[in-house]
Amino acid sequence: MQRLETREREQDAKEFALRYERFDKLEGEQVVKSTVGFSMSTVNKIEEVHKKISEGSITHADLAGMLDSIAKVGLVDYSEKGSSRLSDKLGVEKTGNPRQDFAALVQEVMEEDELSREAAIRVAAQRDPELFRQYRSAPAGNPVD
């Protein structure tokens, strides 16, 4: 029973945090996802804080860590325009091999945003959707799998 409650708290925290990956905006009378949101490292911090609130174990340091993450990274533009700018900012030099280029981008995102490999792959795909498309259609031998 306790494992089920823990899993439910974790799922609730993940769903809550992902609401801030891209913000909602009003277009006409419809609410849609914008191209702007928090970085994945900030979303991960929000998830951690949510879990700790649910457990009743949140500290001032936890809250400060989340706010510091928001202040440090700010908002991220996940649109293609933003993607190109962010990829350039990370300094990924393209080799012409989509598998190597995407692996390099994932590594840069992991280091820059302090993310797990899984989260970095997701962020890298959002930051450079064209490179991700090329990576997915390139022959096997992927260093990121």
C-alpha cells in the first residue's frame, strides 16, 4: 500500500511539474501550449519540491534551490527559432553526422542543465527538432541509444 501511495505521489509531482515545461496561453477562446516554458532542470526541481511538499519534508533550502534554478536559467524558448539560438549558445559544432551531432548536443544539455541522459535527449530534441529528425532517420550505430 505504501509503494502505491509513493508511486502516486511521484506521478502527481511529475504531472504537476510538466505543466510548466511549456506555459499555457489563450489564443482566441482556446487555451494552447506556448513555445515558452521553464528549462528541464527547473521542471525537475519543481517536481522534487512537489514531492517534498506531499511528504511534508520540504525545507527552506529546497525552496531556495527551486527559485535559484528559475533565476539562473529563466525561461526557455522551445520554438525552432529559440532552438537554433539555444543550440548555438551551447556551442555544439556540427560534424555533418547527425548521430554524432545529436549525441554532442545531448551531452552539452546534460552538462549545461544538469539533467539525466533521458531528460537531456528530450530537451535536445526540442531545441533542435531538425537535427533530431535527421538523427532518427540516420543509419543504426547511434551513440545516444
